[in-house]
Amino acid sequence: MTDSVEFAHVFLFRCAACGRPLASACASTQSNLELADAHLFDPHCFCGWTGTLMGLESVKHWVEPWESPTLVAKESDSCDGKLEQPLGS
């Protein structure tokens, strides 16, 4: 067990082209839904569609406590990082 508390934020998106469910996840040191909703994802669908979606656009977003031997939330799949592009651009 780690000394730091982490959370896995799981997002369920709908493919814009075919409607299939697409899942994405990121790690965070916070369970706050609103902060992770600002994270950008690049889901890919079997139909060939790919795009950039903000967590806020997900159909469903849930949080699970997450234990890992290292602090995952400091890596590239972190929800804690800055936005890759400003909102509204």
C-alpha cells in the first residue's frame, strides 16, 4: 500500500461516428469529479473515429480508490496536470 491516496477516474464516452461505448481513465490524487472533468482524452473507436474529448463530455464519470506501488498520478495519464489547451479554443 502506498502512503499517498490515489483515485482512478473512469470516463465512458459515446463514439461520435457509430455510437459505440468508449472508456478512458486517468489517475489523480483527488477524488473531485469537477477537476478531472477538465482533463482531455483522445479515445479511438473500432470504426476508425478518433478525436479529443473533455471529461465533461462523457456519458458517465465515476471514481474508484486506487492503490499502486508508485504514484501513478504524477505520470502522463494524470488527471492532475494542466489542460493541454485552454478551454474554449
